[in-house]
Amino acid sequence: MITPTIFASQAGARLDSNVTTGGGTDDTAALQQVLDLAASGGGVHLVMDGAALISSLRVYSNTTIECRNPDCGFFQVAHSDCALLINAHPSAGELIDRNITLLGGTYNQDCKNQAHHVPPEVHYTKARHIVVAISFFGVENLLVRDVTVRDQRTFAFLVSNWRKVTMENIRLELPGYIHGGNQDGLHFQGPGRFLVLRNIQGRTGDDFIALNGDEESNGEQSWFHPACTVGPITDVLVDGLFVDDAAQVVRILSRENSQDRITIRNVTGNYRSFGFYLSAWDYQRRGMQGDFGAIVIENVDLRQTKADYTYTEPFLFRISGRHRSLILRNISYHDPVDDRYLIHLEGKTDVPDMGDTPADVESLVIDGLHLQDAGLTPQTRPYIRASGRVRRLVIRNSEIYCAKGKQPVFLATVGDLAQIDHLVLSNLVTENLAHLISDPGKKIGQIETTNVVV
């Protein structure tokens, strides 16, 4: 069967809107009629040769939506309070919708004219769903390339229950920033396998990338959407994140579902509150310890701006829960604007609603840390705080240069749960530290050093 290619301008759409400013005629009915041609499984290729005002569109298997340039695409009708785009058969079980492709264009949700969640009169944790820009529940073979999402009300993308997803050259634009608005970028819930994210750019008001095997629910269903699921996430490559003052960069969350075989590399730009949060959230309330397998994060150069979240102290890396293997390679840390932690291995928390589980890490390798702190900001905290347990901690091929008179601590054990069974320091050069290691409670078992210059 030949898949028909249909231009929006030839299908009754007026295309008199603007992807930046909106306005024009509601083209939802005309465009949905084209997309419904794929309902029987034959597929359709819709070419957007202009900008359409829409409320929401459903896409079926074997559908391609192609926008001819960034000025083509969609602007959402005010107070639609739903996703701009969603797959036709949202599913928490079977992968029903397959072979969906979005190519080019701009998807503008007009965030300040949409509700955060529906129904809006209840607390968001009891809502039927939050209002995301683009959502897919139960999909296989999803390709998104050269797409701009602008002014998402909450998440730019929400994807759960998926297999074989590729997103490349994605731009996130957020002139309509809303403080505390959950304006995430790409948010993935499990179960999912085989994910590739390449060249993701822009700004978000919350997590730039979220890989959340588990997420909060109201006891019966996720408040994200009735079809939104939780489950393991495996086989992930994230290559090229370029953040423009994003509130938070990468969150990887596991309560009981595994996060395994994940590589994140080539991350640069400016961020506000945290860089990487590997979290086993809600331990005190539920007793779940997390399940993190093999994770590699490499080639990171993020610079801080002013933190704007108060629920946790700012940090570049924070690690909690059970981890089998975590490798941090080629990490650059330059002139922090405050005394945030470079790496915080979680212990006990006194914040009532945080309840994070203490870190319990089999192997943590820090290979190539380039710390150059010549700024005037006092560093009252240690760069690396170990408040949980690490069985094998290796720090190698690294340099730590600080301004004279600053005299910070590089690595400190803090708290009752702190424990490092075996610490290896190799090929390490430091300057102007007060202490390379602070271990007042004798929480470090064995220390090996090779070629360490202090």
C-alpha cells in the first residue's frame, strides 16, 4: 500500500496562524481528517506548508508529520488544556502505535494560556493529567528530528511504555518561563528500552532530561496521565546536551525499577540548581532503595548561574540509592558562583518531604576531574561529600587548583552513614587545599595513593 502524501494547504487548512504569536483560524478538524486516514493502518504523510492554530491532534501508526521549515507547525488554541499532539491509542500495556515520525517545524503550546493540570481546581497529585506539549504512551519506533517545542506548559515531551525511540536536533524554547511550573524538557517514564537522544538544545524551567523509571502517583494512576506507566529503563545513549540557563539538567530516578546501561556524554552550557541527580526518591515513606546498574557520564562542562530552587542544596552531581557501577569521566568544574557540592553522596536527610535513600555504591570511578576554582566565592562545603557508603572509590588523572586563601576540603566523610571501604587516589595534582581528605570519624577503610602531589 502506498502511503499518501498530503499538503495541509490542499486539505482545507487555512494556515493563517503564526508559530510564535498564534492567531488565525482553528484548523484542528481539517488536519485531523488527514491524520485519520492512517486509522486503518495504511499510514499517511502530512506536510505542513504553513502554521496552523489547533487544539489537539491524534496520530496513528505509520504517520509522518513533516514541517517544511521552522516557521511551519502548530500553535495551540488558548485554554485547550491538553497535549498539542498525542498518539491515538494511549496504552499502559501493549505497544499499540508504531512507526510515528515528526520532522521539523515548531510546536508552540502557548503555556501562559493553558492550565497546569486538569481538573485545575484539585491539587496536581489528584489530577487526571498534567498539560504537556507532546505525549506518547505505548509506542514503538518513534522518530523526532529537527523539531522545536516552544512554551510548553509542563513537559515538552512525555513518553512512557516505549521501545526504540530516537530524538535528534531538538530545540526547547521557553520565553514564557513560569517559576515552579514543572516546565521539563524530555521526560521519559518506564518501561522503555533503546533510547537515543542527540543534540538537544535550549532552556527548561525544571529537568532538561528526565529518565524516571518510577514517578509519583495518586495511588491508582499516575497524575501525569491515566495511561502513564512506570518500569525499568535500559540501553540509553544521550549525546550532546546544550543547556541555556536550564533550572536542572539530568534527573535519573529509580525507586524499585532498574536504570541500566545508560551513557550520557557531551554536556555543556549554564544551569541553575543541579546538574545530575541520580535519585532513589521517597525512601523514608516507602522503603525503596533504587536499582541503578551501569551508568557512564562523560565530557561535562556546566557553569552555574543563580540557583532558584530551595527544596535541596545546589550541586553538580548528587547520588542516592543502590548503584552497581557509576563512572564520571572528564568532568570540568570552573569558578562556581556559590559553594555548592561538586559531588554529594547522599546520607541522612532532615528535610521531611525529601526522604531520599542513602547512597550505597559498589563502584564509583572519577576519571579526569578538572577543578579550577579561582573565584572569590568562599567554599565552605567540601567539593566531594561522602555521607553514604561507597565500597570502591577511585579518583584518578585529576587536577584541583584553588585560589590562594580559599583552602577548601576536597573529599570529606560526613555523618553516621558515611563509609568508604577502599579509596584509591592516582595521578592527582592539587594546589591550595586545606585538606585533601577530611575523615574525622575514621570512616575510610583502606587508602591507596599513587603519584599524588599536594
